[in-house]
Amino acid sequence: MAATQFGIAIPNFWFAILLILLFSVKLQWLSAGGFAGWGEGVLAGIRSLLLPAISLAVVQAAILARVTRSAVLEVLREDFVRTARAKGLSRRQVLWGHVLRNAMIPVMTLMGLQFANLLAGAIVIENVFYLPGLGRLILQSIANRDLIVIRNCVMLLAAMVVIVNFVVDVLYAVIDPRIKASEL
């Protein structure tokens, strides 16, 4: 829980700078920024994207871990879990077959909401690591006052968030069969 609290508390751009200091400056294992390109090979491309991916994922994973833990603990107190254990199911069968399926509804909701944070964080992380992408395009367009590009990028990002939230709503019916399509 202490590690997740640390992950929630640290901003992703600050964690990115700490990763650069450790893995690029001190240990010299990975490059501090830029994208090698896929023409240099798959391994070089993955090495270029490793630190940005970790810096984006740590905060989101910490939040998701806390919510998943809370949801699982809440479902474990339900009567149907005691009934399943009384029927002779093992702890593993109860956890995977009953508890996680019921605990996934709030987790899926959070994952849909985190997608917008992930997009916003990617804009900043692309600039920290000097990566080519939509985030750099947006910030360069802001600096150049190119309103058409800014408008189109914002509309694209908003559409992506709407689509992801729609997919999450559809997945509710897959995760919990009690939720019917008419209730979505």
C-alpha cells in the first residue's frame, strides 16, 4: 500500500525526470530522450519507449491497484462468497470465479476515466522525452498559434475519450450478465 501511495502522489512528469536521472544519466542503460525509430530495429524502438511508458503507467497502475484492492475486499464480505466457500470451492476458485468478476465493475469504470488522464499525461511525457507525437504537435501548435490544428487535435482526443467510455459501457454487460443492453 505504501508503494501505491507513492505512485499516486508523484506526478508522472516528475517520475519521468527521476527515471531519466537514474537509467540515462547514472546507469547509462537507456537514452534520455528521442525516438530511435523502427528503422533502427524493434529493440531500439522499444528501448526508446520504455522509460516514457513506465512513467505514464506508474501513476495509473497505482490508482488502479488501490481501487481493485478496495473492490475485492468489499466483494469478499458479500454473502455469496461465503456460500461459494460453504459449497466446497477453493479460495482460488471463489476469487477468480466469483469475486473478481463482481469487483471488475468499479475497476472498469476507473479504467475508462483514466484514459483521459493517460492522454493528458502523454502530452507532457512526449515533451519530457522529446518524442514525436500528438502531444508535441499540440504544444508546437499552441506556440505557433495554429488554431485549426489545435481544434482538430482536441476534437480527436475528445472523440477518443467518448469511444473508450462507450466501450467500457458495453463491457459492463460482458462482465456482469445482470446488466442488460437496455440499461446501458
